[in-house]
Amino acid sequence: MRGLKEGRGRFYYANGNSLEGEWLAGEYVGNDLEFAAQVGCISGNCTNGKGVYVFPDRKGKYVGYFVDGLPHGEGVVVYRNGDRYEGQLLGGKLTGKGTYFYYDGKQTDGYWNNGSYEGQQKPNAAKYTYEAVHRPALGAHDAKVWAVIVGIAQYNHMPVLRYTDDDAYRMYAFFKSPEGGALADEHIRILIDEEATKTKIKAAMEEVFSQAGANDLVILYFSGHGLRGSFLPIDYDGYNNKFYHEEINAILKASPAKFKLCIADACHSGSLLAMRDGAIENILADYYESLAQAAPSTALIMSSKSEETSLESNSLRQGVFSHFLIRGLKGEGDANRDGVIALQELFDYIRSNVRSYTGMRQSPLITGSYDINMPIAVVRQ
């Protein structure tokens, strides 16, 4: 499966030792006897991390990512009857993009919601159901987070991109998580492909960002094509409907929010530089408390310099920039291990890893008048 060890076999090490048993998505998950004898988490971190889990009825295994003890993110489910699902899960349910392989060789590709097949057309993100996350009560002076997420792959007048829409869904899932602020539905908008017209992106930004209070953080994430001085919405026709950076900057400037962050995974995003002007409740409380203590900020993080191309990776199945952005947000960017991922920490992590991964062909940039300690995410302890 995609060059990964899959099924039963024996692996030989360079020192002559060997390991016999079953592999799933490249991970060793034991042998048949272990499968029959063990249930629950048999390898890794099945609470908040990556692990291998055998269902209590011993009728299947899951290998992938977990949040709050439930399969959540990219993973593989193998059932005892030989069926297999590879793709995205949310809250333990097949939700998102995935492929279901039947034991007889047939397969079903497309999008799933709450365990049900939705079809090959990508549904509106609002159809996806997320388990509610309890948020601590916020006082009048506490900070809130507001976000607009845009991902465009299926361009009509530009080359089709492979992973920009999936990157946007991953960012949306992050901001719905405790580490990302557990944003309520009214605090976040996601626009994918045909929904991401210039008019709709602009309207979403104006609507969401205008609601922000004086202590709040507003975030725009854009993943798609860009030309010098602009992002390209889905309705860009080769000339009309460019979303100019000056327009984006004006909307950010008009927001009453104390903190403003634009994250762009797009070619020529670097031309934005021309605009220089423990418990879930405790996790969230720490995040918003840290946010309230930071100095006023406006920051722009760009995936590449203006003359560079923002790269996608077949092996990562993501844009390189967005891959390390999400990894950094999920905890790897916490350089000083204080449990809060600050803006400068996040950028330093992204820049170092993107430059290394691309052989210096892509160099993310940051600019603006910003507090380097502005908190962007928290790490679950």
C-alpha cells in the first residue's frame, strides 16, 4: 500500500535479526496470537498522538492519530472480514476524505460524514459534525479567536492543485480542537473550492473579523494559487477577480481585534511584504490568558519568498509549508517547552523545517508589527 509494509510478513534487520507478524500502514501491529489476545491500545499513544488500537470485540484494528482517546485525523481501519478504510476520521467516525476497500476487491472513494458515505463530490464543511468541546466561561476582558480558512484546488484557469483543499480541512480541524481554541461555529468559516469566490471570501472575512473584540485574535489562512500582489479565488478567470493583498490588509486593519494574523500557503505570497504598515478547560484557559497578555500585533506568515514556488509533496500528501505549520501548531513548535506556542517559535520551526525539507528551495517569511510572544496555540500536557 503506497510503498508501506502491509499485511503479514517477516522484516529482516541489517544485523540479521528479524520480526514476524502483521503490518498496517507501515506500522508493526503484532501477530495473529497477539491480535487474538490483546485489545485496546497495543502500541503508541492512543490518547493524544499516534497509536495502534484493537477494538474491544477483536473485530478490527485502527492505526492512526487520536484526540481525547478517539480516532481523529488520518488513519487506517482494518476489519476482521478483510475490509479496510484509509482516510480521515473525526471523533471516532469515518468523516472526511477516504477510501473504503472491500474484501472482494471493490472500493468506494469519496467523502464520508459520521460513518456514512456522502459521495465523490466534496460536501460543504458545515455538514461535517464535530463533537462539542466544553469551553471555559470567558469574561468581558478575555480574548477570543476568529478565523477564516480558505483552500482552493480545482481551479478552472490555473493548474489544479493536489492538497490545498485537504490542508484547509486540517487547519479547520485544528482550530476546532482545544489546542487551537476550540472555536465555536460562529467564530470560524471555511471556504473550499467552488465556495471560495472573491465575493464570498471577502464577505466571510468582513463578517467574522468585524465581530472581534478589542482583545481578540483574527486569523486568515489561505491555501491556493497566488500571483504577485494577490491571492487567486476560484473564480479567477485569468484577469478578473484577483484578491489583492491591499484589500486583505484593509479588512484586517478595519477589524477591532488586538491581534491579526495572515497565513498564506501560495506562490508569490512573499509579495505581501510590500504591505508593511492539562484538562481541556485548563488548556483553553491558558491559551486565552496568554493571548490577553501579549502586546498588540499584526503578523503575516508567508510560505515562500515572492520569487519562489510553494511546493507540494507526494510523500507528505500536503503542501510542505502547511505540513510543518500544522505540526508546529500541534506541539513541535514549542521550542521552550512552556506549553504555549508563540508566534516567533512557530515561525522559526516552520522556516527551519521547510528550508531543510525543500533543500533551501522554499524559504517562509514573516513580517509585520507583532509581539514575538503572541500565543497561537497551546500544547496538551
